[in-house]
Amino acid sequence: MKTDLSHTAVAAALGFALLGIGLAQAAPLPPMQKADGIAYMTGGIGEGQSSALENEGKHWPLMLEFATRDHAKSDFAANVKVMVKDAKGNTVLDTTSSGPFLLARLDPGRYTVDATFAGKMLQQKVEVGKAPTRHLFLWPQGTGE
């Protein structure tokens, strides 16, 4: 009986230790911001925050991801100037993404997104609906060097 108790105690201690490791590795989300009534969140520097934002993006209408191509792989891009315009051409969000991800709570509709990194602008048409949508902005090799 003493053996069962010690195995239980060891299992419980191991479970708490693993839980503690998991909590220590979880990165907090960056703060939510607002501009002209549009809630948004930017960041994703570091693996923990990057994973947290990718998970959180499943609950936001629009998720933008920024990267540069470097030979056979892609690297995250940060400090990207982002301008989102509605179908009438009105700017609804004008900000700089501090990391490779930008989440935005936009109303359903069609938008044009201009993303500028290292002086090079990429533009995409996006449609925000009931389901979350994700768009990748990928600059060519050498951008930002």
C-alpha cells in the first residue's frame, strides 16, 4: 500500500511539474489596441507569442501575416506599415505592425490592404465574412536587407 501511495505522489508531482513547464512556456498575447473604433492586435516576435497569436487569430475576422522569402525558406517581417481601406476607399485602419501578425476586428465586407515593408508595398484585396480569414504578405528575397 505504501508503494501505491508513493507512485501516486510521484505521478502527481510530475503532473504539476509538467503543468508548470507548459504555463511557463505560454507567452501572453500583446495588448489589444483600438484605432478609429477598430480593435486590433499586433506582434508575434518569439515562438511563444507567435503561436499564441496564431491560435488567437482563429477568433478574429482578419489575420494578416508578414514574411520575406530568403532562398528556400521564409522569415517573419516586423515593423510593417498597414493601411486597410473599405470598398469605398475610406481608410478604416492605419497602423504599423510590431511583429509578423496583425489581427483586426473588421465588419464583414471587402477591403484593400496595403502593407509596406522596407519601402516595398504589397496590396491584396480581402473579403471579411462570418468565418475568420487569413492573408499572407510575402516580400521577395532581399527585401529589408
